[in-house]
Amino acid sequence: MAEYLKIYEENPNPKAIETVVKVLKRGGLIIYPTDTVYGLGCDITNMKALEKVARIKGIKLEKSNFSFVCHDLSNLSDYVKQIDTGVFKILKRALPGAYTFILPGSKSLPNPFKKRKTVGIRVPDNEIALELVKQLGNPIISTSIRDEDEILEYTTDPELILEKWGNLVDLVIDGGYGGNEASTIVDLSQDSPVIVREGKGSLEIF
């Protein structure tokens, strides 16, 4: 059964963050809060962990649409081709926030994603998620955890998440009740922004 760890979003406990980072570094899978729904994540550099996440989601790793959760825009150049000033201004204005931005992928993407033309980048407005990525030192691969319930698309109660996912992951963070609205997905890989999915992030900034 997964370890269950309560972390408060305001001033996340450094020791607790350290515990989670250790799990990530040894190839563990975590469920953690974002500014939208709870996410299933692992260290982007750990191949075995990436394969586990893909297996849980029932998809091939190469065909997955996992988001790269970053701490800020500074490590964007590791994964994204050079972007123009207009696109950078949009990112600056929107992040951290409830958006996933689709951007042209660079040649230095991790192996499983090398053939991708685009990548989804997230910088969530959630201190727990941001601190985890910061302390880990590289992005977390992330995917929303969905609910089989037809009415509730996403599970929001951390205790229920533990009950349901506890045997599949190594650690579940209780960061309080999650949201049940996913991020707004915006494709910035074209000449002008294209809204792929309307979610929590406001469209007014576009």
C-alpha cells in the first residue's frame, strides 16, 4: 500500500517534500495535487517509472500525451524549440496557472518522446507541485487521474484516491481536496493560439 503524506500547500514542509523527492528519485510513482485535479506523476528521467505510468494508463509510452510539469520557464529550453517573443509573453502572463501549453518539442527530449513534434508543458499554481519539481531538479511527467464514475470525472478526495490507487503507486500526497476541472489546453505550436480544451484557466488572456 502506498505511503500517505499530508502536506499543506501554504509553506509545504521541507522534510515532507524531501520524502517525496526521494521516492521520485528511486523511480517511484506519486499522486500529488496541482492547481486543477490530482495528478499521477514520476521523474521524467526514469525510464522504468515512465513505463509504469504508461502501463497504468493502458497506453504505449511513445504514444502518450503526458504533460511535463516544470517549476518555471527556465528549463523550458531543455524540451522546447526556440519560441518567439509573442509566445513567451503568453507563457509569462499565464504561468504559473491552470494551463497546459502545447509547444514544439526540441531534439533534446528524453528518449521515449524523441519522435514527438510537440510537448505539453505545465507550471501549476500550486506550491506543493512547484516545490517538488524544484527540489527534484527536473520535470515530473504527469497525467490526470480520472474517475470511472460518469458524473464525477475526477476524484477529489485524497483518502478515496489512496483507497483506489494505493496499490498502484508508491506515495499519495494529501494536499486537501482537489478540483474537478482540468487545465485549459492551448496549442501554441501554430501561428496563433488554438484552444484545444477549455478548462479551469481563463481564456481572457488570449
